[in-house]
Amino acid sequence: MVQRVAIIGAGSSGLVSIKCCLDEGLEPTCFEQSHDIGGLWRFTEAGRICVYRSVITNTSKEMMCFSDFPFPEDFPNYMNHSRLLEYFRMYAKHFSLLSYIHFKTTVHSVRKRPDFSTTGQWDVVTETDGTVESAVFDAVMVCSGHYAEPHLPLDSFPGIENRFRGQYLHSWEYKDSASFQGKRVLVLGVGNSGGDIAVEISRVAAQVFLSTRSGTWVISRISDHGFPFDMMLTTRFHNCLENFLPSALMRWLRLKKFNTWFDHANYGLIPQKSLIVNDELPSCILSGTVVVKPNVEEFMESSAVFEDGTVEENIDMVVFATGYTFSFPFLEESVRNNCRSKYTLYKYIFPPPLEKPTLAVLGLIALTGSIMAGTEVQARWVTRVFKGLNQLPPASRLMAEVAKKQQHLIKQGLSNKESKIKTSYIGYMDEIASCVGVKPNVLLLFLKDPKLALEVFFGPCTPCQYRLAGPGKWVGARNTILTQWHRAVKPLRTRVINDSSNHSLVFHWLTILGLPALLCAGLLICKYSPQLWFPSVRLDVFPICKMGFMKGGL
């Protein structure tokens, strides 16, 4: 009998989960409470967009594509929300996913059936246009994301509620900069949302202040030679360096690299660990339209007092770019308690105490690379676990591993800052890919296909690498990897010009080969007839001519 799988949410995680279910012969049913796919990347009626307020992605197309469906070559490397949504539609159409989605359907409850310990089945109650239905599913994939509820920590800012006379709002409520015209604005938080909002508001506001507790590294989307930064940095070669070189040396190298663009200490942004992508923030700070401030100690009627004792007067508006929280109210309480944090889940996916591993939470991760790619490899593993093709360790081992990670956080003093902790992209991708059996064997590739191996090891670690072998192997993966730099450059070459790269290459080699020839020619000139070429120059001013060359010293 075909297993039925309930998928909650039709964003990028939900779409790839439907596809992975179909790949494994499972029967997916996706419930989406809105009228369309796309999740956070779709504009709503209120005009809001993705949680990272910028309408431009922070990850390039080669690094965030679905592993067996690369972006069209004419798509820009970094896209606005509409182009990414267009890609989602292309993906859904290509793999015929839309027919499995129930739109305008809210999931009210997901509860274990009485015989769950033997069947692993779930009762799922949904509502569509006022009609409530209940159905039994063999497994559940929660793909509703972890940006569901705005985090508004008013208690951490004394005076904001009872003294401050200005207006305050969360970044989730931010639509555009029009309402900030001529205002003095304070933005709390220097994550991606805070940085993007500060930059956009600074174009119309009288002054923008950006408050941060611990600073952040700010990097540009543009890296060496104009290529996307993540394609240049997210490589297996760099990952090996980070794993084998001393951590102190790696910190020094990162500091040198990140400070190449601008000195973060001079800009008041020297951080602990966090990193954001923003091409304009340094320029705004340099020009004074954005002023970096420390954390706010308290608010007065129209001013903000900061921890360094400074005060900024006449603050009109405050924007809380303080992130989001998540909850899964539709899960029964015992299950929900085990999904309260990604660190209570086995490999950030499975609640360990369940008698049967038939519920998975996808996308509850924070990676140093693409979350879309991470969620896809999660979905590939989860669907194979549901089908019984991959087995999880015993529950006791799962719980022991979860407890070990939590203890590690406590020792580092990071247990209350887990939302800011990012997991290594390549490390996590390889870990889950090993569970599926799709991690590329680089050493074997060097023996069988050196050209591909060089690109896999030294080039960007794109999702297509996890389609080279094993379950779900895709015949187009090799060519996609070998042509990734072409797709990166293609949308940039919109002006037809004579390509001088070949001439430059010829000149480069002529220079390398010609320098020794010129040197030899010069020595021969000095040996045989220096005054023929330099008749007005005294030979004694050339030390090289005193070294025996004119005596046959060559």
C-alpha cells in the first residue's frame, strides 16, 4: 500500500518535499493556508516580502538552486522576489507538483493516532473555506518554516512602552520607506533585515541610527573578479582549510579577508561571529546617513539612551529588526515540546522520543550557505526514512546525541543565543548526504573524472554535487557543474563587445615567455656592442657590463 504523507506549507521546503515524496513513490498531500506557492518570497496583500527585508536574495542562483533543476542561464545571479517566485513556478510545473497542493487550507491539528506505537500514523484536521475535514496520514513533513511570528522584545528596552512617544514597529510590518520621509529613525538589530531597512530608509529619512549589541561582519555580494561571493568562498578546498588549520589562524585569515573591503573596527561594527550581506551599508555609514550605535539602555519621551552613555534626541520612529520565533500550534503538546528548538531535534529534523520516525521538521536550520539546498537534502533523507530505505538509530541514541549538543551549547554559553548560531553549510550537507548515500567521493572522482573532480573540490559546492551518485542520481549533474561559471557570467554580458580575453591570454603568455628572451637579448647587446645601441652612454654606469659579460663571460 502506498504511504500517504501530509506536507504543511507550500514554500520552497514544501515544494521540494512533494517532489521527493514522488521520487520515492510516496503519496504527498500538501496543505497551504494562502492562495499560492512561494511562502516568504511571495508578496502578500500587505506588500510584505521575505523575512530578509531586501527584495534581492543573499545567496546566488548556483548555490541556492534545487539540485536537479538549475536556474535558467539568463536569470541574474542575485534575484528579486519575483524572479525567485518565477523559478518556483517553473520547478512546480516541470515536476507536476501543483496538483498535490490544497490551497487556502489551514492545518488545525496533527495528533498521533491511538495505535501510533505500531502504525506511526497521524490524524490531521484541516479547514478549507469553513469546511473541516480529518484524514489519516502515514507520515507528516512540517514545512511551515521558522519565521512565523515576529519577535518583539519590548521587555528588553525599558521605556519603549510607557515613556516613548514616537512610533515603533517590527520589521515584519515594514512595507516601504515612504512613511519615514524626513524622520529620525532608530533601527534595532544589525541582521540582514536591519541592515537592509537602515539602508533603504536612509535615502529619505533625516537621519538613521543603527543599534547593535555585538556588531557584524558585512560582506558584499560581489567577490574577486566580480563573481558572486558565495561561489568563491563556499568550496570544499576552503572547507578543508577550516577543518585542518588551527582555529586561531583561520580567525586571523577571516579577519583579514572581511576587512579587505573596509575596517570593521573603524565603522563600529567589529563583531563576535555574525555576518550579513549588504552592498550599501558601508557607503551609508561612510557618508553619515547611517550612524552605528551600541545597544539601547532605555527610551525616554523622545530620545534613546545607549549603553555607552550617549543620547540621541528627537527619535521619531523605532524599527525592531529583532528576528522571528517559530511555533507549531497544530502539533499536540507532547510533540510540540520536542520541536521547540532545532537543538531538540535529531540532526535538526526528527523529534527523538517518537516511537516511530514518521514526523519530520524541515528548514529549521541556520546554515552558512543556502537553506533551500539544506532543506532539499533533508527532504531526500526524510522520505527515504519514511519508506524504510534508510534507518534511524535507536531512540536512546538519538536522545543522547541531542543532549550532547545541548550540553555543548551550555558550556559555550550559547544556549540562549542559538538563533544566531550558524552551522557549516558543507559540513551539514555532507552529513545528511552521507545518510542518504549521495555524498560525492572526491578521491574517486580524481581517479575517474579529474576534470569534474577539480571543479567539485576547488569550485563552489553547489547542490548539484549531491546528484552525481547514489539514490536520485541525475544524468545532467556533471554538465551542470562544469558549466556553472558560464551561467554565472551569462546574464552579465548584456552588451555585445569584441571579446579581448583571448588576446589578453596571448599577451599574458607572450609576456611570460618574452621576458627571458628580452633579458638574454640585453645581455648579448652588452656583450658584443653596447655602444652601438647606447652610443652616448658611458659603460661604467652599467654595473652589469663590469661583470665579465663583455669578456665572453656568458
